[in-house]
Amino acid sequence: MNVRPISGASVDARSGRIAGRGRGGLRALALGALLVAVTACGGGGGSDSGSGSADGKDKGKESATAQSAQSEAVVTIAPKAGAKEVDTSGVLKVTAAKGKLTEVTVKDTKGTEIDGSISADGAGWTPATHLAASTKYEVHAVAKDSEGRTAAEDSSFTTLSPQNTFIGNFTPEDGSTVGVGMPFSIRFTRGITKPDDVEKAIEIKTEPAVDVEGHWFGNDRLDFRPETYWKSGTKVTVKLNLDGVEGRRGVYGKQSKTVSFTIGRNQVSVVDAKKHTMKVTQDGKVVKTIPVTTGKPGYATWNGQMVISQKLTVTRMNGDTVGYDGEYDIKDVPHAMRLTDSGTFVHGNYWGGGAFGNYNASHGCIGLRDVRGGYDSGVPAAWFFNHSMVGDVVTVKNSTDPTVDPSNGLNGWNMSWEKWKA
């Protein structure tokens, strides 16, 4: 092997070792080689020298970025995650500390969302309504701190399964067409001691829009109507969101239903008890005048506005059921339409003789001439029955009796708008 001599040194041919001009030169050469080796292996100097590898710098940046991305905002959801038998109102709350809420979503397992609102200061969120019973809800909430960094929280819980429940039996029926005087009336199966909560759970929308207000009759009946009779063609949609609403202590609604009905043509009939006539108007025009008989002395017919709530082609009328014991029991009264809960009807009468248009002979009902069995479509009672619908108005005037009580039948029109709203 040929070895080129290093300047200033000689090579010992026998050992191959390099010989310097002196021992000091050899030590210098060895130290230089050691420094080269150290530099090549580790990158010298350490942190004190201010130098380091590119990999070390990146790791430091990642650590600093992760620390700065940590939001100071803290989101808290009540009830706690996994809670069972949660009350349907007053429990669900979302709050944020060291930040402001920007998003809160509450859904049941079907994807139905619960409306709610974030407070002006962003510190809290509350639902706009009660929750349904026996339902699992999932909550997702997001907040931002002062630096705009976000923090999120997710939770779920299940509401209670009530032991005692109530529903509301309503009129008119879903999909029906009714007269202009028809209120939406609900009779509850349990007495309600939290009327505001129950009324809040019932939403009514109309096309065209009109103000509709509710009024309680006692603690088990709630009626809704506009200030004046409905406009013909109005479409009314009612949402009964009663599932989970606490109507009285420990008693919860179990009803969730949407009901729609349409207002038909405008028919209002005016009975004059002194003249023994009934003028039938449609859309403000008199279309027929019918001779009638009303309540005789001592049994006068109520004055006031009464709404047809039921139509019966034939029915039995027994005085015992309305306090007139033994005075009458007619098993086949034709063309009967109910006006009050207490038993006032406008109906066909085949036994009245010459009373129609001449004198009052009934026990409080409005009688129209008819035939037994109601087979003749040409008689006044049949004509009126065939041209009337549930929700039409029959107004009685000039009777000696007082005005009918607004709660006696669907007759809230006899109450002023101010009292109705109060």
C-alpha cells in the first residue's frame, strides 16, 4: 500500500504509524481528529451554545402551540351525564365559565331538537319548553374564551317515566270543516293546577294570521278563539305538546298531537223569541226565514250566541236528564243540533201543532216543523239541518231568560274580549 506523507510528518514504513516532527505536533493532530468526530456525531455545544438541530426546534414549537390552543372556557351541563328519571322542566341547564357559549344543541334519539336560547352575556342556555317524558336526550355545547379558543362538552340523560298522566279531549276533529263560531276546546282528564305551563304547551297558528287567545273555564277546560268570528277559509293548526308537561304536582301530560281544521262559509242564524222566527244568514245575507217555537213561560230559551256543537239525525230527549222529571220523554226527536251542555237544542218538532211562528211552547229548545221519522227533506227542520254544520252560530234575542253562560256549551262569544283574555 502506498501512503502519501502528511506535510510536516514522516511515515514509519514498518509500523505504518505517522511520525511528526515532534510530540507536540502529534497531540495537536489527535485533538483535531477528536473534535471532528464529536462534531460529526452529536452536534456540539448543547443548549448553552445557542445552537441545536432542526428537529429539536420543531418539537419546541409544537409544544408551545398545543399549550396556546388550550381554551380557558369551561362548559357545564346539568343534569350530569347518564342521569336517569330527570324531571321534564327546570333541570336542563348549560353554563359557561371563563368564556361565552356559542352553540347548544339538544336532541332526542329521533333527532327532534329542543328550542332554547343563550343569554345575552353568553353565560347560560335554557330550553324554551319542557322536555318529553321517558325520553333520552343528547346535549352538545360549545364555548369560546377571550382569545377565541373553543371548548366543547357532550352529555346525555333520560327523563322520568310518570306514574300519573292526563290528556286533553278536544273539539273540533282533525281534518274537519266547521262554522265561523267554532272555538278550539280542550277538556282535560285531570284538574290542572299549573294552567300557565299547560297553555304554553299548546301552539295555534292560522292562515291568514289572526290573534287567538285562550280562556280557562274551571281547572279542566281551555278554549281558544279570536276576538270576532273566524273568517271563512281560515286554516287553523294546533300543536298539542303536552307530553311531559306537569299539569299538577306529579301528574304529567302524555299527548303529542297536531290538529288541523278549516273554517267554512259564514252562517249565523238569529232567532227572535217574540216574533217566533229564525232568519238564516250566509255571508251576511238572509237566505231563509223559518217559523219557530221557543221556550214557553217558565221554560224560556237562553238569550245570546250559541254554537252548534253536535248534530244528530235522531235522538231521544228525556226531561229527567235536565231536571224536568216526568214532563216529557220523546224517543225519536228528528234533526237535532245541540247548543248547550245543559240540554238546549234546535231540533225538528212533529208534535207542536200550530205553535210554529205563533207562540212559544217548548221546554227551552228551539223547535222547527218536522215530520215523525224525519223522512221529509222539504220541511223546515230538515232544510236547516242539511244547511248547518258544527260551529255555526245560532243567536237568540228577545227571550225573557238571561244570556247563556259562556261555559254552557261552546258559547264563549258571550264574554267580552277583555274578560276572555283576562
